[in-house]
Amino acid sequence: MYWYVVVSNHAETTIGSLTQIIATAIALGICLHAGNHLACDFPRLIASGPDEYRPVARFFGRDRPTYRGLLAGAEGVTGIVMVTLMAVSFTLATRPFRKREEMMAKGGGAGGGRRRLGLPFPLGHLAGFNAFWYSHHLLIVVYLLLLVHGWFMFLVDRWYQRTTWMYISVPLVLYVGERTLRAFRSKAYAVKILKVCLLPGNVLTITMSKPYGFRYRSGQYIFLQCPTISPFEWHPFSITSAPGDDYISVHIQTRGDWTQELKRIFVENYFTPSVPRRAAFGDLGAAEQKSPPRLLVDGPYGAPAQDFRNYDVLLLVGLGIGATPFISILRDLLNNIKLADELMDLAMETGRPEDSANSFGVSTASSSNKRRAYRTSCAHFYWVTREPGSFEWFKGVMNEVAEMDKKGVIELHNYLTSVYEERDARTTLLSMVRTHFARPNWKEVFTRIASKHPNSTVGVFYCGRPTLAKELKKLSLDMSHRTGTRFDFHKEYF
């Protein structure tokens, strides 16, 4: 699930907060509805006199019901079960439970670190994303029980007055339709594993064939399913290839149970005993393979970063693996740079250089080579990470940008915040990319961009942990008011 906010001078839309507001409203509605029955209606019915009970006797019988009898009826049992299932689902969707796998990956167990929340044995493996995924499927049972609960509602004896099904049939049909569409689409989008790489920082790179008719925008994400692990679990991952590429690639950091199992399966299938373990990291695709595991693809799905084309200037900020949505954008911009160079060469050969004047505005997003102009003329990419080895994740595209971008369209800044040793051999690979060994001064970054691009609209796209989002959002608002440059802030959490 993606939680993001878009901030501009006119509107602020918070999808994550909206989800929380809806959940809170549902919880309050449940409390009011159940509280009214348990604390008001039931006691009043039980304590009613003969004259008060007579008008409703045809619904409950000649004798007044007991409190236990009301709870044991179809209305009471379905209500109690629904409240219990929703309480479980809402609780396991809270951040402490959803982030348990991440805390484990960071050493938040024995020996110190943050205390993690989990479930008792044997349900411990359901914590993290599994807890969120499976517990939310309990709401399917809640929907069915709600139909039963509404059919046996109190004080109604005519079928056409039992209208609960009218209110839930539409969302239920939409949900079933979406799941059915996903099942058919995942079968239609059959992919072939082309290449697998294991990189430092427990990052698995998977390159897949691009299904026929599969179109997406830079910044979007897909859901992946590995039936070998689970035929029910779908996990979202940002696409790191460009729309113009003839393949799809994703970078997966192995933190939780599902991603760790995926890594194990690929390593076992791409590393066989006949292949020497000559390095801890590297290209697994060159190894002698068994039958590769099957992957199903569903998507693409929209994300904040896909709107980058609407801005004159881009400020892309990624923390750790949060750089993945922006790599696709960089690849897209790089493809346009290549296309611009090709058009320039062609124009020079034909003697019509004016044809290439606006060539950078041509997008290669469609495989059918349809050209569509977009506003972006410059991009500033800031990647902040703690480990030097992390820079190897996207070393190829960064070095390619640094080598081919002669006009300075893309500006790359890598920030290493951990202790750095100059003899670290891995960082020698970064010679073509500007690397800073400190934390960014974001106020200076915004000030420099505002002075460099006056009277422009800058799209600020952030992906990472929530800690930095507040600072970037505040700076976007402040600099928009203080300068002639407008900063529109978008955030996306991993």
C-alpha cells in the first residue's frame, strides 16, 4: 500500500490520512450503533411493561426476551463476530504491527533496538505485511455477515424493508470485479525472467520480459506474486525501468518473510553446486539455471511520482531503497536525451538542424513510438543512504547519465551519511557521480534551486521514511511564499 500527500498552493490531498479518517469513522459508527443497542435498546426492552411491550411482541414473541437471548440471536451473534473481526483487522493494520518485519531487519530484537510488536505462536509469521494482508481479507467475511445481520434486523418483518444489501452490494460487486480482473490480467501478463542480480544491502534486482500491451509511466508500481511462496500474496514494488525499455525491472530489498523467501528461491535456482561461489554479490543470471520460479504481474498502479511530467523542474529525493521510483524517471529522461542526440545527428545529416530544436520534449514512453511533449527541462536527484554499497544498486544508470548528459539536464547528488573509509573499494565505482559524505542541508538545496530556476514550478518528489517528509513539506511551502519559484510537494512512504 502507498501513502502519499500532494501539497500545492490550492489543495492538499492526503490519501493515507483519508484512509485513517474512514477507519476512525467506521470505528465510531460501530461504537455508537452497538452502544445504543447494548446500553439503551436491550435494557429498555427487557424492563418494559406490558403496555410498552405489546406493540413489539410480534417481533420477539409473547414473552419478553432476556439480555442473553438477544445476544444469542442472529442479530447479536453476527454483530459480535463482525466487531471482533474488524477489531483484529484494524489492530493488525496499525503501524507497529505493519513495520515489525522492518524492525527485525534493523536488529530490533534481542540485544537492543526498538521493541517490536508481534503475535503469539503459532501466528508470529503473520506479523508485518502478512498481518495486514490476511487480516484485511477477514473483511470479506464481515461483508457477508453484514448481509445476514441486516436481514434479521429488529422491528422489520417485510422483506423489502430489509435494505442493507442495497448499500453494500455495489462495493461488494466492485471488489469482486477488481479481484477477478486482477486474476485474468496476471495470467495475460505472463513474464519471463531475463536476469537476476544480488546486490549489497540485501537488494534483489529482477529483470523481466515486458508483456505485450503492458504500458506504464515512470514512477508507477506493480504487484508481484510468486505462487511458489504463496498463491494469495501480492506485494507492491516500484518499476525501475523506463517506459521506453523493452523489459521491466524492479529492485527489491529483502526485509520481510516474503522477500527473504523470494531471494532464497532465486539464489537456489540461479546458483547450483556446479557454479563456484566466486563472489558474495553479483549477476545470478549468468549462473547455470534450473527452472526459474514463476512470477505473476499485476498493474501498473498510479503513484505520486508519475506526475513528474507536469513540472518544469524536478527535485527528486530518495532515502535508501526509496530511490526506486525515481530511477525510472531518470531512465526516461535519459532515453529522451539519447533521442534528442539522435535527432540532432539526423538533422545535421539532412541539413535541417531546426528540426531538433525542441527534441528534448519528445517522450519515448510508448512502445508504439507515439511522441508526446512534456514540460520537464531539468531534474535534481538527491539520494541519501547510509551504506556505500547501496550506490551499486543503480550505478549503471547513474554513470550513464553522468556520461551522456552533456547539457546538464540531470543533476545527481549522492549523500553518504555513515562513517566512510577512503579505502572502501566499492566507492571507487562512483567516480563519475558527485558524492557527499554528510547529510544534505535542505534549506540550501531549496534556495539554490529557487535562484537557479526563478518563476518556475518545481515538483518536489520524496520517497522514504516519514521523518524527512515534514521538513521537505515545510520548506516547499516556505520557499513558495518567499520566492518566485513554486514548489509542489509530493511524498510516498515505503
